[in-house]
Amino acid sequence: MSAVLLSGKQLAKTIKQKAQHEARDLEADGLRPTLAVVVATDDGSTHWYVRSIEGTAESAGISCRIVDLGPDATGQVLALVLKDLSEDSSVNGIILQTPLPPGVGTDEMVGHIAPEKDVDGVNPLSLGRLAVGQPSFAPATARAVIEILDHFHIPLAGRNVVVIGRSAVVGKPLSLLLLERDAAVTVCHSRSGPLEKYTKTADVVVVAAGRTGLLNGGHVSSGAIVIDVGTNVLPDGSLVGDVDAGSVRGIAAALTPVPGGVGSVTTSLLLLHTTEAAREQLRALVPGLAG
Amino acid sequence: MSAVLLSGKQLAKTIKQKAQHEARDLEADGLRPTLAVVVATDDGSTHWYVRSIEGTAESAGISCRIVDLGPDATGQVLALVLKDLSEDSSVNGIILQTPLPPGVGTDEMVGHIAPEKDVDGVNPLSLGRLAVGQPSFAPATARAVIEILDHFHIPLAGRNVVVIGRSAVVGKPLSLLLLERDAAVTVCHSRSGPLEKYTKTADVVVVAAGRTGLLNGGHVSSGAIVIDVGTNVLPDGSLVGDVDAGSVRGIAAALTPVPGGVGSVTTSLLLLHTTEAAREQLRALVPGLAG
């Protein structure tokens, strides 16, 4: 028996179409949704990724404004640009690409992105609002996990869900989203001891640790749903997750592939967040507007 | 065999003494630490609690400024007062007592407390900063749990810790603090299914659900450390926790009493946070100052 593969491709398409519909509605209301992408690196793969976001956004009717500050941008300039974009009414969503220039702290910079435009949920205030149940954007990757689980009708309420990884961009926000969905949530990490102690009894295991082959078939039980958030680039350039898919597929009930799983949904969600942000900003400007 | 009682009284005294030393040092540097307590209710027990904070603070050399706005204060006035206190350089820490007047949202109000003066960690930004590892104050009750565990030399790294309750004031911030201490952290709640599924294998169980008798001896294993955060007032006026102490004492290795456990440490931590806030604010004003 082999695990069902939970592809994210159809879901990514559906979410992109939803963003496209929203963008069309917004345009009818006089607003073309716009996503600003701030870059301050000459890293090739970052630029490749930014062009890919731009292409996907434009094809969904969302403008992409790429603000390339170059690899020598100072923290001062970056902060100023992020503040400007936060106040610019023609910009609805803002993402800040990493890596940043040496010496510029990501933690400090993301605090300058206005929460209502923080479509990738990187500002600590966005995370705090998520924790207290106030409106805010979750990091797209964290939401992508929930969307995939929902897409395949995998119940979460009352379930034993184990998240491996405690990062501020995936593990922590995801555990908040899972709690909101009434799961019992366990967060494990590199120092929490043997994984199988927690993963063996889990209904759902989400791996977001950034370590190739971290979770193998010996860690999970039959019936488990395994979501692989890892994106590790091997020396030959190929992309693999955190799951040893070969062994896990023989045991678990279902598994997301890498590539073609969680990652494929993330960009679509960034676009959907941008249209959601634009709709809220339009509502705030024109309180009487329907929709 | 009966569980060891983990009293918080000695620890509370030690922390209060530390705050007192800090206050003396600050006074020597020309600053008398000041805690503002904002009240907008005529609830008797709230006023009783505020007077108790005031007494403890004054005895530790910390001034307490009680700002009583009365039970009819509007959200506008409350917001203005909190913003004023946030900007007032003679105030180092701010706490907002609940309940608030009907129609005034706590969530909205706490956002007006400057994070550097938010000594009870109620602003969502404080929680977000805690999540990403930036300096911030944790809610005093959440930190009190960690302090008690440390006081009794109970290890956390690599341990299986179960937190019952997912509130923004205890469960969530506490799970962040426990992750920071390298525990594997499971958060359960009223909808996560049978408690024993998680608590039976836990090294440490923290109960913060606000439900009398929620955890009983059948839920825990021998060797477990049980921390009771509950403070439930019975019809006869007596205070009990969330733990059925009678049955848990026969099974668990150790248990915090209610009263005299976590709660007794909380006020001392509010005072210590106030001196910590004052020290940081003094440092920001006089960068060269030692200490």
C-alpha cells in the first residue's frame, strides 16, 4: 500500500482563480490591486523567484511593483522604503524578499511593514494579532498547510497534530492556526528529543524543519497524514522536502509531494492576500461600498 | 505517597526582594520606578486587587499611580489615557485592569500600551515579539510558571510539556516561553478531545483553563509535575485551582497549591518587570550609564 499523494497544484489553481475574480471585482470598483516586492540582493535565485511572482500576479490581474534597492542598500533606506510603501495608497500588499544586505536585520525591517499590507505575515504585530484572534495575515506558507488539509477534507478539530519546527514563519503561526481550528497541537524541534515519541500517535504530522530526510517511515503510523513544508535544494539543483518520501509513502495514509505540494500553493495565497488587503483598504476608504 | 507541594511563597519573596534591590539602584541613579494601574470599573474585587498591588509596590520602593476612570469611562478616554501614560517619561510600567466598561474592547485598548511599558504583556505586539524572540515582556502569569519550574530545578529541555488552555494571556505565551526553553510543547483545550491522551505521558502538565476540577489523578502519571494556574472563586468565597488536588496529590510527583502557588509569584513579577522596564528606559535616555 502506498500513501495518497496530496498534490497542491489543483488547489493552487483554484486559489489563483479566486484571486483573479477578486482582482476583477476590485478593478470594477476602480482599484487595481498592487503588490510591492522589495528586493535588496543580487542573489540569482531570489530574482528568479521575484520574476515568477510577478508573472503569476500579472496573469491574475494584480500589478506587481518590484522595488530593487540593490545589494548595498542600508537599513535606513530599506526602512524608509517600507514605511513609504506602507503609506502609499496605491500599494495594497508588501513583501520583503530575503536575503537582506549584511548587517541589516530582518526582524527590525519587517516591523516597518503596515500590518494591513503585511500579506506574508512577517511583522511580529501580525503574528501577535493572529495569536489573539484579531484580523491579520498569516504567513502564506502556514496558511497553505491549512488550505491543503481543508482541500482534501482532512479534519482538524479534536485531532492530534504534530508540527516539527518552531520558526516564526511556519511552525509558530501554523500552530496558532491549528489551535484556532480546535486541534491539539504539539510543537517539536531539534532539541525536543526523539521525534517518534510524538509523531507515532499523531493524526497529522507537519514537517517544517529545513532538514532533508528528517522524518522517515519509522516515525509515523499507518493512517497518518504527512505534510512536508521543507524545501531543500540538493547539490544537483533538485528540490526535496524534509520527509524521506520513499519510506514514509509505505506507511502513512497520505503525503504532500515536494515540489508540487505546499510550496505550489504559497504564491497563490500571497496573491489572494493582496486582493483581500485591497478589499479591506477600499472598504476603509469607501465605507458604503458593497462586496 | 503524596505529591510534593511546590509553594510559590518563597520565590515570590525572592523576586520581590530583587525588584526592591533594582528599585534602590534606580533611585540611586535618579529614577523612582513607577507603575501606572488603569482602572475603569466599580467591581469590588478589582479595587481590592489594585490596592494590594499598590501596597506591595510601595513596600518594594516602586511608586504606584492608580488612574481610576470610573465605570462609565468611554473607549476614547481610555485610549487617550493609555497613550498619554505610554508617552509620560515618569511612568515606567502600565497595567490595565479588567473588567472594562461594557462596549469597550480589551483587545483594542491594550494596543495603546507601549510595548516597552507593557509589563503584563497584553499588547498583541508584545506577544508577537515574544514569538519571534525580540525583547518583550511576557504576561506575568506565564512567566510565573517558568519561574516556579526553575525555582524547583525542574528541567524543561527535551521534556514533554502539556499546556491545557489556549488563552492569549497564559496558554499561548506560556507555550512560546516553553519552546524557547527547548521543551516539546503540546497545547490542549476544551475541544481537543480526551485530556489523558496527552497528559498521561507528560513530564510536566500546566493547567490554565479556568475550570474547577478539570485535571484529576486519572489524567496524570506518577512522576508528573503539575502546575495549577487556575483561580476559581467558589460560591463560599474560597479560591481553588483547575486541579482536583485531592486525587492528583496521590499520583503526581509534585503540584503547585492554589492559593500560594503560581498566583503568589505573579504580583512580584509585575514589580520586577516594572524595574526592568525602568532600567531599559533609563539606558535609552542615558546610554553611558552603567548597570
